Amino acid sequence: MTPEDYVQQKAAASGSSFYYAFLFLPKPRRAAITAFYAFCREVDDVVDEVSDSGVAHTKLAWWQNEVRQAFAGQPSHPVMKALMPHVPVYDLRQEQFQAVIQGCQMDLEQTRYLDYPGLQRYCHLVAGVVGEVSARIFGQTDARTTDYAHTLGQAFQLTNIIRDVGEDAMRGRIYLPVNELQQFDVKAHEVLQRVHSDRFVKLMQFQAERAHALYDRALSLLPAADLRAQKPGLMMASIYRTLLREIEHENFQVLHQRISLTPLRKLWLAWKVQALGRV
């Protein structure tokens, strides 16, 4: 299996909404974003699939070194072998890859966030930076597009957090800020025991409103000059925001199930953006 085959299989197997946006890209850009997405999946899987935190720390340290070696011209993992030819083309930086790994390390060291600014730091590393890299690969020409991409990445991450409250609780993690749990009188043990209540719904409505505000802000920040190039990000925005609205429609029944969109619906939403040029 070639490195290119490896990253393609990694991206396709995830079933992620991102994959549907990649389908509409020209081949060179599609190859670059697929390799970058496979990298993100590799390091994220360390946190989700390795139960021993010591082993997970060791694996992430290995990835930190692998990134350093790859940028020094000696990649060993198929993902980095597939990714490195694209680095000079799109001016990608080592610190961006290290930031994603750092965000995954936070998952091993922290299971609560006291307030939203603390959560924002995490979202910056695991999603904002990912948005910035993606925008460059998609064809960014205007420096202002970086703010759009970073804000949109954070909106995606908040949507993921809302969707995954139940799954995260089973891992002992609560990403909802502690002071906001207190604000809506939702106890941490209720989340961990996956107790649905009117108080929980109000808390989640508050989170959803914040995510919608981020989507609106991101879209307002996208310069007209990069509107065409950033269509893949707009496709993801359409898919993720539709998912958020679906979760709202289901009254935030996220503690015992994973609400998702069908592959056909994701493809349809992506195609609509491709055809109409807007969300």
C-alpha cells in the first residue's frame, strides 16, 4: 500500500463530513487535504482508542518527533510521507502540526474546563489551527481568510462537543464549561450519568446559540476574493450547521444517542454549495 492509498483509506473510513467536501476539489488539493486530514485522525485516534494514558502520552510524543523528523526530510509514517510533498506547495508550518498534537495532549491531561476562554484554547488547537491549514490548501489568497477559517473551525468543534456530550461522558470527559453548568444548575454527575432534563436542554440551547453565532461570524469574515476557493469549507459549514439544527430539532437528545446526517444528505448539502456557491 502506498502512502497515498493509506491516507485515502484513513479519510474514507472515518465517514466524516469533511470527506464529502474533499470530493469536489481538484486532484492536487484533494490529495493534500486528504493527507492532512489523515494526520489529524491519526493523532486524534490516540486519545480516543488508547485506554492507558501513559501509552497515549508516549504515542503522542512519538508523533511530535515524527513531525520534527518529517520537516527535517526524514518522514517514516505513511501519513507524513504522503503529506510532506504538499508542505512547500501550500506553505504549511511545523508548528501548526505540533499545535494539533498539543490539543490532543490536552485531552489526556484535562477532562473539565472551568470557563469558555479555557475551552477556546482547546478549540483553537484542535480545530482553529486545522481550519487555517485547510484554508491554505483550499487556495487562500487573502490574509483575512485566516480569521474566517479559524472561527469556522471553532464552530465545527463546538458542534462536535454538542453532538458528543453522551459519548464524552462515557469517557469521563465534560467539555461544557463548569461555570456554565453552574449557571443552568446542571450537575457534573448528571452529565456523567447521562441524565436528560429541562435544565440540560437550556444549557445545550445556550451552547447551540454560541455555535450559531460563530458560524455567522465566520461567514461574515470570508473575503469575497476567496469565496470560490473556500467552497469546501462552506460545504462543511452547511453540513455541520444542518447537523446542529437537527440536534436542536431532536431537543438535544445527545446523551444516549449520536445524532447524525446520512451520507446521501451530506453529499446533497455539499453539492448544493458547489452548484450555488454559497451556504
